[in-house]
Amino acid sequence: MEEELELQEQLIIEEVEELKELDIYTEEGIDEYVDDDSISPTEQGFMKGYLGA
């Protein structure tokens, strides 16, 4: 039972780390979303302008 909880905790930690890496409010996140076609180049420009403000 304890090992199962530790495994679940590790999976949650990994998921949180992955989400941090893809944060749309970072340049890396913005570029990743554009590469995945999740946002358009227009949205990319807007978001980078947001970061610069």
C-alpha cells in the first residue's frame, strides 16, 4: 500500500514538472505550443508581447 502511494506521488510530481515546462506564459512554453499547432503564430506574437510588457 505504501509503495503504491509513493508511486502515485512520483507520477503526480512528474506531471506537475511537465506542466511547468509547458507553461504558456514562458517563451519556451509559447514556442512549444506553436510547434504543436496548439496556438497560431498570431497568438504567439500576442503572448510574446505580453511577456515583454
